[in-house]
Amino acid sequence: MAKRDRATGGEAIGDFSDPVLISTLTGWLEASGACELEITTADGRALKIVLAAGRPVAKVSDAAPELPASDPGANAVKAPIAGIFHDRHPAAAAPLAEEGQALAAGALAGFVEVGPVLLPVRAREAGVVVEVRARGGDLVGYGDTILLTEAAR
């Protein structure tokens, strides 16, 4: 993430539009208990991250662990981007996917929140949910397994 600047001996921050950099900085911000971070570089680039007031804070240690598939026939539904996982839409009461529930190909399995945006997490293949690995409020990385499905029998 940070690159050593040989000319000045300092460290340079990478591309501010990089989702991995933003996710990492947001995780550090949440873990520190702070609600705002602003970085300005010598060349005038700036990045400001502000956490929403009253929002539950996900701790980096609460992130869903990346475990091997318990069943080789299982299909992983993965996070499309790093952010905060939501197992339901904010206006809904029930989770979108629970163990034992059938999901059609393309069905919503949850959302990943990046700033004010909710990005859908969709099942690529039809199947029955056999394991849920991410819970609402977990910090997930790009490609982390959210849940596992297997073909209906």
C-alpha cells in the first residue's frame, strides 16, 4: 500500500481510488474509534473518509475468516468489493439468505456497503445455502466467501 519515496526518504500513499487502500484505511479508522480521516499529499491529492454517525462499527478482528469449502461440491458466493457486509436491505426485517434456503441464479444474497453505496451480492448459480460465513456488520474483503451453496438434490 505505502511506497517508499527514495528522493525524500518518506512514504508515499498509493492511488486514492484503489478500493483496497480505502478499505484498509476505513478498517483502521473504525478500529481506532475515530470517525474521520483526511490525507493531503504534497502534490495536492486528497482523500477524506468520514464514518456515518450512529452506524455500528465493524472491527477488523470481526471480519469473516476465509475458510476452505467444507464440501468440494459447494459453490461460493463472494463479495464483489471490500466493505461492510449487510445480510438484509436496511428497509427489510429478514436476511436475504439463510441456511437451508434455496437461491436462484442471480438472486440477492446480501449487500456490501462502501460509503453511502450498497452493492449487491448475488448468487452466480442456483442452489441451497449450506453455510453462511459472513454476518451483518462484518468487514469483508474483495472475493471473501459470504456463503456457500450446493445444488438442490
